[in-house]
Amino acid sequence: MTTPEVGRTRSAALDFSGAKAALWLSLTAVIALLVLYFVGLDQGATSVFGSNTVVHEFVHDARHLLGFPCH
């Protein structure tokens, strides 16, 4: 006769499929490129989202911290 194991719980299996990994990698790359655009490339005059400097002024200190020239 076997006795039940006390204190052991069965955990759910994790999904490590290639398709799910590729989806997460793609999503992470897109978000990283958007952050790089907003911090490093958006100058106001060449902005994709209008000809204002709101984004530039919002991330101004981060631009200097990362070494991007802006003026």
C-alpha cells in the first residue's frame, strides 16, 4: 500500500512553444523601438505625430542622460 505524499502540489505546465516566444520577442522589439524613437529621434519638427515639441520636451532630460544631442 502506498501512502500519499504530504506537502507536494502539482504545478501547471509552462508553455514554451516557439510561436509564443516569437510573439513575445516581436512585441518587446516593437516597444523598444518606439521608446528609442520617442527618446532619441523625435525632434518636434520631424515628428511623425505632429509638428510640435511636446514629446521632445517630455523626454529632454532622458535624451541628455543617454547621450543624444538635441541642441
